Amino acid sequence: MNYFEAIILAIVEGLTEYLPISSTAHMGFTAALMGMQESEYLKMFQVSIQFGAILSIVVLYWRKFFDLKNLNLYLKLVIAVIPALVLGKLFDDKIEAVLGNQVAISAVLVLGGVILLFVDKWFKNPTITDEKQIPIKKALIIGFWQCLAMMPGTSRSAASIIGGLTQGLDRKAAAEFSFFLAVPTMLAVTVYSVFVKTWGEGTAQAQKGYEMIMASNETIMVFIVGNVVAFVVAMIAVKSFISVLTKYGFKFWGWYRIIIGLILLVFFWNQ
């Protein structure tokens, strides 16, 4: 992977990680359209640059993350992330197997878009407008909703935001709690992918993620550049998304998913 490819993928990650349009799908499509050969390193890189996106949320919401008077937030996030940690470990191999199936991911993108068209009509009377009002039980339920995103193309952001809406959160509160929940979720996924998971297990090229990253000075710099770009772009995307979501709702993102998904479905179906 060269610097140009790494930067493009990082831009896509930063733009899409916190939007309800599936960063996994968009990075997969982008890699395929650039003619990048599917490899264990490419899969690992797509996961590892989420670290930069994680840091963007911590920086943007640093007052809440480092407010020691609000320890209840940490408890909610710990409880909410448990379902994803357990189910993610159980279904890791199955999830990885789907990552290369662009037709299936495109279909899920379209289906998710159709659902987003109706979300604003389904949840009209929110009762929770701030993270501090979310009970522990509701946080856990949102955590289970997040697990729907284990199917590539679903979107972790969409699943957890809709989960929040089902529990009475308004759009802004649901989006922000989804962002907060992304921090422990994606941090766990990144640590697992870089330090624990053996990529290409059972083959002569089997390696840990950190071994791939540390293979040369170039791979180290590609990793750093990817995370820095994802960090900067994600900060811009999050600020814009909150404004658009609060004002216009989900319909725009629904139509976007449907149009892009159909185009890509046709493209990959004929390959």
C-alpha cells in the first residue's frame, strides 16, 4: 500500500465512520475501485485507522470524557460495549469472510437506506435529550442494537443511533451517545486487530497486525499518516453530521445509501 492509497482510505474512513452510511462498506468499495488487491494487510489497515477516528471524538467531547464528576458515563459505556465485545469475538471469522463480498455489502447498504427513510416517522416523541438522562438498562439495549453492525454494510453509527431512538433519545442525544459508544467499541476492535488477532492464520504469511505495521519504515509511516488523516477528517465530519441530522433527520442519508448501494450493486454484480 502506498501513501496515496492510505490517504484516500483514511479520508473515506474519517468521513464515514460516524455517519449512518457504513465506513466498512465505503472503504471496501474504495479499495476495490482503486484496484487494490484484497489482502490481510489491507483488512488490518482498514480496522487500525479507526484509532484516528476514535481520537477525534475524545478531542471534540473532551469535557465530557474527562469530567470525573460524570463517572456514570464510563459505567454506561462499559456496560453498553459488552454485547459487541462478546458477539464480535464469537463471530469474528464469519464477519471477516463477508468483508470481501461487495455484492452482499451493497445489498445491505440499500436495505439500510430504505429503513432510514422511515426512521423520522417512527420516532417522533423523544423523552431523553441528554446523555446524563440515559438509564443503565437503556444503554445496554443500545449496545445490543450496535451489534447489528457486525454485518458489513449496516453501519455501526446507524445501528446505535436507531437503537438510541428506540429508547426515547432525541436525534442529537442518540447521535452523541453513539459517538461516545464508538470510543470503547472501536478501541477494543483496534487493539484486538493490531495486537491479538493473527491475520492469515493457518498460512505461511500469518502475522499479528503490529508485525505488519512494523515490517518497514514505510509501513510504519503509512499507518501514522492514515490515522492522522482519519483523525482530522472525522472531526470535520462529526461537526457537520450533528448539524445536518438535527435539522434534516435521516431521509437524506437513506436516499444516499440507496443510490450509492444500487450503483455499486450493479457495478460489482457484473464483475
